[in-house]
Amino acid sequence: MRKILATAALATLSLGAVALPASAGAPVNGSGTVSCNETGSIKFKPGLTIPGTGPATLATKLTFAGCTGTGDGATIASGGGKGAASMSGNGCTDLQTSPPVTVTTIKWKGSKKLNTSVITNTHNESDLTGATLVLTNTGTITGSFAGSTFTEHVTTSSTVADLIAACGGKGLKGFTYSSGTFSIS
């Protein structure tokens, strides 16, 4: 009798496993558009100086909130990521004259499980004409939303005067930004 019950229980479990799709809960590559508010930070090691003293590394940390979109992008509520780049020089002007190519991995949070996106900056612009530094980056995406392009537009929390003073002093170790947008189209 025990053998019959055990066989019946095993058969029931097997049928239950067959009824579930193999990909249930597995992340997928997202497609569509995404638009989010962005905050974050950029750190330099060693700090940027005037003039530079050699190569440096750049580390980014991004946080996305208030996301909207189409397709799978409509399922995203928030996200975040970390990235890095090597810089040929750590001079403060190197950010503007030879901006680094930064590669950032983004994890999405929402009602659908999506694979990460890897964004690569292919075009960077900086605007020092106002009171704050404004950075605009565009580039390519692999993983979720592959084949799309992204645009990132952020404004530093520090004033341009403060950033320049740090460059002329002990070196600019980094900065934060509390106002920005990130979009995939």
C-alpha cells in the first residue's frame, strides 16, 4: 500500500511539474522604451587635478525611479547600476577633451523579470556654461532592450566653481547628481 501511495504522489508531482512552463519566473530580454528619473554619483581614482598626473579610473553608480515606458518598459518601476571606465589621463580637462567610454550594467525592478542591460557610452558631452555641470551621454545597449539607444542627461549637485576649486586643490574625487533623466528608445 505504501508503494502505491508513493507512486501516486510521485506521479502527481511529475504532472504538476509538467504543467508549469520551463521558463516560469526566468528573466527575459526586455523590449520597448523606458524613461526614468536618475540620481547617482561618479568617482575618480586618483582624483582629477590640474594638470593631470597620469591615468585614472572612473566608477559610476546610478539609481532610477519613476520609470515609465512601452512594451516591457511599461513593467519597470525602478532600477540601478554600476559602471566603470579607464581614463588615459586624470586631468580635469580630460573629461571634456577625451571623455572615457563607460560600460554600466543596469538591473531593472518591476512586475516582470528582465535580464540586465549593459549600456556603453559612445558619445559624451559636458556643458560648463551654467552654474552647474550638465552631462549628456548617449550610446548602445546589449541584453534587455538590445539594439536600442539610450540618452542620459544629468546635472551635478556641485557648482562648476566648486568642481574647478577641487581640481585645483587636492583633486576632484567625484561628484553626485540629484537631477537627471535616462531614456531608452
